Amino acid sequence: MDCTEFRLDTYRNFARQGNTYSSYKHANTFKCLIAVTPNGGSCCVLDLYEGAIPDVEIFEESGILKHIELQDVILVDRGFTVQDLVHPLQAYIKFLLF
């Protein structure tokens, strides 16, 4: 599970760019949360969010927490820090090391 970002064309007018600037990508982006099953199939692709929103906030707002069950193990990228959100559900986070 991780968020991915998609670059987008922007207006020259900064006021019209909104909150799409991603400090991580140093560009204007939209991002979405994507979850994949152990055999590689996508099981969840959520709506797009403006690039400035933190990944943890997308995870929290997505409603995916209600689908996490006791003792679930969720594989995430190192920067996807959602341990505090799944710990009360007695689920576990494992970080992928590429």
C-alpha cells in the first residue's frame, strides 16, 4: 500500500494552482492511495487528492481503516508512516525495503 503522485500541467497564476504543489516531487501533482493484493492485483485505487496533502491524511480519510482486521499485516513503503493508525486495530505494518 502506498500513495503515488501524477504530475499535472499548471496555471502560471499561483492562486489558481491551489494546493497541488508537492514538496516531495517538487512539482504540481495529484496523488492517490493504491493497495495491491499479495499476488499483484490492485484491490483499491482511491480518488485523487491535491499533491500537498500528506499520505497519512489520505490513508485516514479514505475509510480503508474500517476494512483492516485483527492481525492483518500491511506492506508499505518506508515513508508511509501509518503505524499509529493501525496499531489500535491490532494490525501490523511491515516496511518494504527496495
